[in-house]
Amino acid sequence: MKNRLVFATGNPNKVKEISQVIGDYMEIVSLKEIGCEEELPETNPTIEANAIQKAQYVVDHYKVDCFSEDTGLEIESLNGEPGVYSARYAGTEKNADANMNLVLQKLGDHTNRKAQFRTVIALIRNGDIKTFEGIVKGKIAFDKTGKDGFGYDPIFVPDGFDKSFAEMSAAEKNSISHRARAVAKLQKYLETSI
Ligand code: ITT
């Protein structure tokens, strides 16, 4: 029988990407389906702690097992920024364009443009917490390119490619992305732990 798990996220792009990766293996239940419409709290100083906080909130308030994920773009020459502050880097609004402009402005013509996307998935089942990490390394482009994807995708060029995530098809991004790598670990764990 298919696993059914609530995905504790308010970001529909994450649901779309994870559904594409895990599709046949698991049925993903949205927060809307369990009546959760409020914004999930993420007030911790690390990606790991925020992922756990979001999942724990849903477990506590809705009494369901679930998983969440937190993602950050970590840029070497900005000392790991925007990192845990990726969603609201340019202010309190979650504005992807303003966030990318701030990154490009802070980097200027800096030659070290190394960066990575890091996702941590937190799974809580029967009160037991497990985390799964996925990383993709790359660099920050000098300009935005491409129309697909979301968030910082137009300025992130993964290693081994000369185009941004926003210039890739969903399948191509999913074949190498931070999120897909974390999801693969979640899936492996679910397959072996039932
Ligand atoms: P939830 O907390 O409700 O899951 P969120 O959008 O607030 O959704 P995060 O706190 O994880 O998500 O914020 C991550 C930020 O990084 C946010 O600005 C995203 O747009 C961006 N981001 C996450 N995954 C990304 C990806 O695959 N490509 C580009 N940007 C991404």
C-alpha cells in the first residue's frame, strides 16, 4: 500500500517538486487537506532546527505524522548567507526577485561565486524525529537567466552545467537537486523502516 504522509510546507513549488520525485511511491497530503492554513513557525538559527520546528508544529497542532523541509542557499564569499534567512533575505516579504537582487548586489563582481543549496527534511513519525540532508554545489551567475523553477533558481548554476536551474526542465533539476537528494534519502529510509 502507498505511504500517505502530510508535507508540512506552505510553498506549492516544494510540493510540486517532491511529488514529481516521489510520485508513485508516496501520496503527499497537503496542509490544506488537514485544515492547516496558517504560516508555519521557523524562528531558529539553523536550517535543521527550522525543519524540525515546522514538522513539530504540525504534529502538535494536528496530531498527524508528517515531514517538512527547510532549504537555504549558502554562498561561500558571503559567509554562508543567505542560508537560514533565504526566504526573507531582502525583507519580511518572501520576494524572490528582491532576494536575488540583494545577492547579486552583495557579490558585485567578486570572483569567488561558489554556492550550494542545502535542504534538510525532517520526518516525525510516532514522535520519532529523523532528518535527511541534500546538497547541490554550484555557483552564482552574474545575471538572472531562465523562467522555470522558483526562488533563487535564475541565479544558481549547478556544477557541471552552464545554465541556471531556471533554464532546466523540472526533470533535469530533479535529477541533481538538493531537494531530490534529500527526498531520495527519505524514501530509502521509509522503504527500509516499515
Ligand atoms: P515553507 O517554510 O513553508 O516550507 P518557504 O518558501 O518559506 O516554505 P524556506 O523557509 O525553506 O521555504 O525558504 C527557502 C528559501 O529558499 C525561499 O526563498 C525559496 O524560494 C528558496 N528556495 C528553496 N528551495 C529552492 C530551490 O529549489 N530553488 C531556488 N530557491 C529555492
